[in-house]
Amino acid sequence: METRLIDVHDDAVCARAYDVIIASKGHERPWNEPPSLAETLVEWRHVDEAERMEMWAAHDGDELVGVATLWLPLSDNTTMTWTDVQVDPAHRRRGAGTALVERLLERAREEGRVTMVVDFLVPPESDGHGYRRFAERHGFHLSNTEIMRHLQLPVAEELLARHAEHARPRWEGVYRLETHVGGVPEHLQESLCAVMNQLAVDAPTGDIEFEEESLTPARYREYLDVASAQGRVRLTTVAVHEDSGDVVAYTDFMLPSGAPGIAWQWGTLVHRDHRGRRLGMALKVENLRRLQVDHPERQRVVTGNDDTNSWMVSINEDLGFRIVELCPAYQRSLA
Ligand SMILES: CC(C)(COP(=O)(O)OP(=O)(O)OC[C@H]1O[C@@H](n2cnc3c(N)ncnc32)[C@H](O)[C@@H]1OP(=O)(O)O)[C@@H](O)C(=O)NCCC(=O)NCCS
């Protein structure tokens, strides 16, 4: 088994790598709706100053049978690496996964990193699952578990109205809610980035220690450009403090262009000074309403929450989200 760096500008290699990743992620997961090759290529080819990405392929003879991705954050969390390892189901148990993990460990050490994190999807009852055994065999330990939930759309307007009205008296007059398509306008970007940068430190993440992130308005705009080149729609509802004019809370949907039936729930965060006013529920209801009105083709929202994040989980359960699978994160020290 040989590993080779993937040239993200090689169309043929990228197409095969994409097929391998999709086959692996779709294995025993019939609900998987992958983004298209075209939108995936935009992401692979975008050079992000804040995070370097490299992809490695495992070759069995001439055939590309597995793909591993290494993300190296460059402006925060610079001792960490995030990784993803996917092997074509038809080619498993022949050492491709191991060859890829060994290559990533070597590369991460060369880059002076001290912690490696990998996550993957398994069924809710998955003690002793093969993917867990593979991670453990390579020296990783379970650090955190996100529970993946799906919400079937449309959610009944009566339910949304009930939750919205229950929340309203606690925030009305102090904040206003605004929904924006394709990102928030420039005058809100700085305060939105400050709130978004809290997500990594405020959301529970088990024993993985994150530093605050360092998203800037310039980089936020760059990510908006990437999403628009991908044909994706981003729907963001923010709570703006009436006195300061600052964003104090947000929630984001991303609508992939190649998977027209789903919406991904991205981050949701209420700044710690503004909690306890039911802004979380108010934002989620507003964003969902806009999603349902503007995008009736979307049949499902997919979200993941840490299993200890009872505040976010109870909002999601109230809205009708149901558990589908788990996303455990495993980490290992590279010392
Ligand atoms: C996990 C995954 C990457 C393994 O790839 P692979 O090429 O089959 O891995 P290897 O052949 O190198 O397996 C090495 C060892 O891991 C363990 N292992 C791997 N898959 C296993 C399974 N399904 N059940 C039990 N043990 C397993 C075994 O100890 C295996 O050694 P063995 O075959 O001599 O018993 C692959 O199943 C996959 O792509 N899964 C989906 C994505 C994922 O979970 N990625 C991250 C995992 S950390």
C-alpha cells in the first residue's frame, strides 16, 4: 500500500478521490446526501490563509482506494490537527486506513503539531464498532461525542408560532432579529465574528481543548465568496442589541447545491452576557421559517450537538429533531 499526496488540481485524481469518499461515507448510511463534486472541488482548491489542507491517497497497485485529509490551523489552535480518513468499502481491511493514518501522523509531527483529532459517524448503539476499534488501535482515545439529529421539514407553523411567542416577551424591546441571505452586511460583520469566535470555547467539546478562534470580517467575506462559488445558500439569523447595534447571537443554515433535499445547521451561539432570554429558540424559529418559505425543496435539517449540551439539545428536541447517529471525536497526542 502506497500513499501519495493528492494534487487538488488534477481533475481525474480528484474525481476518483471524491467517489471513494462518497462511497465510504455512504456505507450503511442510506440517508447520506453528499455535496456535489463541483462544490467539493471549489472547497479543495480554495487556499485558506487560516488553515492549510492536504489530502493523501492510498493506492493499492494502480487503484486509489482511500483518502485522508489533514487540516492544519494556522492562525489559532496551531498545535492541533483535524483529520478525516475514508477507505472505499470494497477495499477495507487491507491496510489502506493504517497506511493513511501513519502518513498523517508523520506529516503532523513534521509540522510540529502535538494533538491530532479524528471524527467519524457511527450508529447510536456502537460500542466496539469497527471504526472505533480502528481509531483505538492507532492510539486515539474517545474525547467527545456529538449526537447527530435530523429534523423532517416542514415543521408545522403552529409549533413554530408557539415557541416563538413563548420566547418573545424575554427578548423583545432589547434586541431585534434579522435574517440575512448570503451573509450579514458589513456593519454587522465585526460583532458577528466576535460571537462566532466564542463557539469553539463555549460549546462543550469533552476533553479536547480549543483556543478561541480568530475569524475576521475579511475572512468571513472570503468564506461567503467560497460558498457563493459553490452555489450554496447561507441563511443567517442574528440578534442585534438595540442599544449597541452589535450582534450578540446568531444561527446559520448552509444549503448545499448538490444535495437539494437538505440543510446543514451550522453554528448557533448566544454570547454569554446575553443568555437566559430565549434568544436561542427565537433565532432558530426565525431561521427555520425563512428556510421553509424560501426553500420548500429542503426536506431535512441535519445537526450535531455535544451530548452534554443540554441547552441546545432541548431546543432541538422541542423543534422535533430526532437522533440518527453519533459523531465521536477521538484524539491522540503526538508526543
Ligand atoms: C476505519 C477505516 C478508515 C479503516 O480502514 P481500513 O483500510 O479498513 O483499515 P486497516 O485495514 O488499516 O485496518 C487496521 C486495523 O484496524 C481495525 N479495524 C479496521 N476496521 C475494522 C472493523 N470493521 N472491525 C474491527 N476492526 C477493524 C483492525 O484491528 C484492523 O486490523 P486487522 O484487519 O488486521 O484486524 C474504514 O473502515 C473507513 O473508511 N471507515 C469510515 C470512515 C471512518 O470511520 N474514518 C475514521 C476512522 S478513525
